Amino acid sequence: MPAVIDWKACDGCGASPEPPCVRVCPGDVVVKDFARGRSRLREPGECWDCYACVKVCPRNAIQVALPYALARRNGYLHLVEHSDRGVVWEIRWPDGTVQRVRRPAHVETFEEPERVAPDVYSGDGI
Ligand code: SF4
Ligand code: SF4
């Protein structure tokens, strides 16, 4: 199910011409609506459900609609916390029940790979 931007919570990231949700979307699905000062999904059907925009929004303004088979209508997955301690998701079920789930974070750091000089051949025909 596609991401859903809560326009009450989204402030368009102020004057930013390219808010984090727009920058991170791999399918260029999120666009900033400058007339309204908010972001929106250009075409919800093209959303890949990758949740990247959900995790980068500084105002937790983006949620994901749960599949109909799971929650019928009006069930949402909402990000509460995203830190090196993990991700806390809040599930809002259609009957008003709220459930929180913490998932551990997998943080990996990569060192800059050693730069190797290109092979130098001696000119012996090899
Ligand atoms: S990152 Fe969040 S607050 Fe900023 S424009 Fe996108 S949805 Fe709105
Ligand atoms: S969930 Fe992924 S594909 Fe869908 S709008 Fe957000 S960043 Fe784009």
C-alpha cells in the first residue's frame, strides 16, 4: 500500500525546494506541492512501499496504509522513532487500538576502500 502524507503534520520542510522525502524517493514519486507548501505523492500507484520517505521525514508525517486483507480500511503503520537503538513502529488499527513494535537497527559503517594503483606493466609483452 502506498505511503500517505498527513498534511496536518507535513510543513513542507519550510522553504526547502527539495525536502528529504522528495530527495530519498527512488521512484521520484514524492513531489513538493509549492502552492500548498506540502509534499504529496505524484502518483500513489507508483509507490514501491520501500518506506524510505517514512523514515527520513523529520516530522513523522508520512505513514503507510496497511493492506486491506490485514486491516480492512483505515489501518496505518506510523513511524514513532528512528535512531541507532532501532525503529519503533506504531500500528493504528481501524478499531482505534494502537500497538507499538520496536525493531533493532542494523547500523553498519564502511571504511573508505583502499585505493589501489592501476597495474603497471613492464612492457615485456604480457
Ligand atoms: S519530509 Fe516530511 S515534513 Fe518534510 S516535506 Fe516531506 S512529508 Fe513534509
Ligand atoms: S514508500 Fe518509497 S517509493 Fe513510496 S513514496 Fe515513499 S520513498 Fe517513494
